[in-house]
Amino acid sequence: MRAAVYRGSGTVVAETVAVPRIGAGELLIRVECCGICHTDLKKIEHDLLPAPRIYGHETAGTIAAVGPGVERHRVGDRVCVFHHIPCFGCHYCRYRDYAQCARYRQVGVTAGFEPAGGGFAQYVRVMDWIVQRGVERIPAGVSFERATFVEPTNTCLKGLAKCAPDPREHVLVVGQGPIGLLFTALLRRRGLSRVYVTDRIPERLRLARRLGAGEAWTAGEEADRGLEHATEGRGADVVIVAASAPGIVEASVGMARRGGRVMLFAQTSPEERFTLDGKSVCAGDRAVFGSYSACADLQAESAQTVWDPAFPVQELVSARFSLDQFERAMDLASRPREGALKLVVSPQQ
């Protein structure tokens, strides 16, 4: 089969590799579509994990083979798959901190080499504990492309559960890339009307308004003035940091009101650093916390959200690529230009 293989030093090469073999309790999925996530791009760009690996975890496709003992799934089923599932029994799971569970941190989907998701390949092997609780069937009439949004939508729903915005609160989403736009759409879907966003790309700001943002400002002085006016000088009750750039965390904390909440969502690389003065956090009664990855308890909700044709995920897809075009896709995703939003890979092309 063909796969986009990470070979180290920020390099990904489209090449031929063996189709993974499956065992008892496992599935082989023919990958029809996989979204490109910035978490994977950071791992590639910063060489965070040893090569070789095949990344890609926003995966949707058709079951091509089932291992002995699999009863809930059949060849031909259209499915999307989560690559992490927790044990549900450890200390972290008891507190629903699933992303910190040792089993959760063990990737259970692979296209070969060290398991890393594998969606940037024509076939993936789904291991038994993922088969048991991490595979969602795609309804008739729902495209594979739409189904790739189930996993990222789950991560956003988890983030919203952690920061728990009240309908009366002023919420600021910093960054309107694909994840920031998902947050904007989900907040509006929940009935929040005081939703504000920032970005540096005008097309993203225009789309954010269509998806429900009450105000959409260019990051910097315009956003500072707009937020001050909208909140009578207090700052936002909740700030969601959905982008990564030097100084963005410090600026975001400064845009939160005293007693407000700042959730870091995009700061996933150990290379990222920020400095906060103690007074702004402690004396300002501000809470600064992170949210990472998906929540196993929200799988059904995230799937039902995406299946709803009114949920505007298709507006986020801006380009589609084959495996042989992966280098071009990676460049565009890492350095977005006007109009570049969610990019997807179709491995069978």
C-alpha cells in the first residue's frame, strides 16, 4: 500500500509499505479520508518522536477485514476511529482525566512501524481495545470527509466541558484556524451570544462571523479595543487559546478579566515557552489551565454533533490532497495563507 512516512528531520515521504496484518479482536480499515491535525505537524516539524512513523488520526474509512472474535463490526461497515481509548479503571480515569491514563497514551491504531495513528496511509490496523470502545459507525448519507471531524469535535467538546462557559459570559476565542472555528461554531450552537474571536487572516474572521461570532477582530490593537468596549473594560470571562505563536499566551491572559479563566488548547509542544507574572494570575484570581486530546465519555455526543447536517464542518475544508501531495499539504497547513483552513488527505486517490 501507499503511505506518507515520517523519516525524521521534518521529512515525510510517500512510499510503498506493507499492509498491516491484524490479529484476534482487531480490524483492518481501508482509509478513505484523514484530516491533517496540527498536533501531528508539530511532531513532524520538531522531530518530537523517533522515525519512522505514519501519522494521521482523524481517520474515516471502510472495514476491509475483521479479526477472530470481532462481533460488533462487519466487513463493509463505514466507520471513523479514535486512536486513543483509556482503561477506565486507573487513578486518572476515576477523575475522568483520560488523556493522562497510561493505556490512553498508548496509541492503538497503526499503518506500520511504531503506532502513531496511521491515517496517512491506505490501510490501518485497529487494535483490540480500540475496537471495543473507539470505533463509531458512520450513518448512511454522511461523507467520509465529514466523519473526519468527529475526533477534533470531541477535543473541543472536552475543552468546553473544562472551561464551562455560562450563556451570560463573554467568551473570547483566540485564533480562527480549524480548531478555533470549531469552538466558535460549538459555542454558538450552545446558545452563547457573547462570543468574540481574533485572527490575523481576514477570510477567517469573515467565516467566524458566519459561524456565529458576535465580533471578529484582527489580533492586536483592534482586538484589545474591541474587547475593552464589549466588556466595559473588564476583559473576557473565558479565553480559549486555539492558536500557537510567541507571546500569544501572555496576551491571552491579559485579555481575561480578573477572576477569569484562560484555557490553553494549542500549546502541545515541549518547545513552546511562555512567562507570566505571578500577580496577574494569583492576585488577579485568574485560572490558567490546559485541555488536551479527546474524552471517551463524549464520543457519542461528538459523533451526533458532526452527523447533524446543520453543523457547518464542511465550510472548514479548504483543500484536499493525495498521499503523493502530502509534502505540499504539510507546507500549506504549517504556513497558512489566505483561504487555507482544514486540509484533508484521500489516501485512495
